[in-house]
Amino acid sequence: MSEKYTMASFFAGVGGIDLGFEETGRVETVYANEFDPYPVKTFNLNFAIEADCRDIHDVQPDDFPDVDIIAGGFPCQAFSIAGYRQGFTDEKGRGTLFFELMRLVHVKKPRIVFLENVKNLVGHDKGNTFRVILDTLKKEGYKYRYRVLNAMEYGNTPQNRERIYIAAFRDENDYEKFCFPDPIPLKKKLTDVIDFEHKVDDKYYYTKGKYKGDIYDQLEAAMDDPDTVYQWRRKYVRKNMSGVVPTLTANMGEGGHNVPLVLTHTGIRKLTAHECFNTQGFPLDFKLPSDTAESRLYKQAGNSVCVEVIHRIAENIISAMN
């Protein structure tokens, strides 16, 4: 039987990175840390372990076992185009959480460090932020490779989602043997992740008079293609010309902004929270807590990762380790 590698996951959210690695059949998450209790509830519904719901500042190296892999999609709001782009100077302290992760890496010295973040991290502060991150990995004895990958090109997932992935290796041989996956054709269709045929709960539909102003009239006039996804952008409707779901965001459940919309047989509606998880590559039977507000579930989906992109990178990492 092939050896199983162990992983500790930080900023774990609902467990998208964990799922991508565990789908290789060769990695087991033995510890996960997530500060927000709402995604922790979702994580705990779907994994054999319970996530440690503490601030990473409070986590000490002795609080979790030695592992082969430390992974983290450290908070991206500080670097995101959709956020304020304050980076390491973020007022809420989110920009410095990377260094808390590296504090634990410094002691644990895992064989692999795997990081995920928004594409804008590369160019933030004229490249200085990214340079500091790479220099920090180098000082800890890691050689790294990084690449920006789009879910629709590398994950057979119908979402236009570009993210940067960093794979860092303590072992020279692992580093030499690793390469990022090649692009693959997009075979998964919108109909594989969104139900265009059946009626869903009335709360998802846009109807005349349901919302203030002329939102419905604008939607009805603009949405004429049942084979793509639209977005309401505060004052106008935008059609995704690639025929995929536009990048899911953490705020898509708030106030109607950025919400992906579809024209179905049963009317104009927004995606359900589960459809957003489907669009991130989570399995159709992934469990969502019934007692969590839908706006929070949308946020969890928008903050998560494309599972299949993670899975393909993880396969290559495992191959290099072997």
C-alpha cells in the first residue's frame, strides 16, 4: 500500500484545499485551522477531523503534529482587486497573516509548503509584496515554483477564476521533479453545475416588483441567452461572453451585487449556494449546514478554491515526492 502523506491546513475555510489533496488518495489532513466559525461548521460536516477554530496567532507549533505538507490560502482581501489592496498594511491585519503561517513553518519544517491567493498578489505594491513572500520562503530553506492558473483552463471547471499557486519544496529532488499541470479542455458544461430545468425555491427568482427600481426590467431586456451566466453589477447587467460562470466573490450574497444570474425554463434567478459550490468543483454531495444563513454560504463558496485545480497540482506534488 502506498504511503500516505500528512497535511496541516491553515485558513482552511470549508476545506477546498484539503479536498483537492485528499482526492489524490495519498494525502490526509490531520489538522486544520480556521478562525471563522461559519465555514468551520461546513468543514466539520464534511471531514473526519474537526477544525481548530482559533486565531492563527494563538496556534503554537506543539498544537499540531509534524506533517509532510503545510497548506494555506491565506486571506486575500488585502491583496484583491475586489478589496482595498492594502497588502501587508491592511487595517484589519489580514495582510500579515502570511508571516504567522511562516512562524509555524519555521518550527515544523514540512517537506512541502503550498499556498494559494488572488492573481493580484503578484503585482501588488509594484511586486514588492510578492517578492517578500518568496524571499521569506527562500530564507526558510524552500525552493519554489509559482503560476497563475485559470479554473476553466486547468480545472475542467466552468468558472473564469484566476488564482496564483505557490508550491515550495524543502527537498531539492522534489523541486526538480515538480511541474505545474498543463491546460486541459473544458468539457464540463454549465448544465453540469447549474440546474436549468427544474424549479427551485421562490427566493432565488427575480420577478417584477420584487426589488426596488427597474432591476427586473433591465434583467428581462438584457438576459436573452439561456446558455451563459449574467451578473447584476449594481446598475447594469453584464453577460459572461466565455459561456462560463464569472469569478465567484465573497460578497455575492449581499445586496444583489455581483450575483451570478441565469435564464432558466422557470424564470430569471440567481444561483443557489449549492450551485456556487458546484461551480468551485466541490462534489454534488458536499454538505452545507441547514442552519447557516444563505448569505454566509455564498461567502464561503466565493472565498473557497477551485477543488479540481488543487487536485491536479496535488497529483503533481505527490508524483514529485515519490
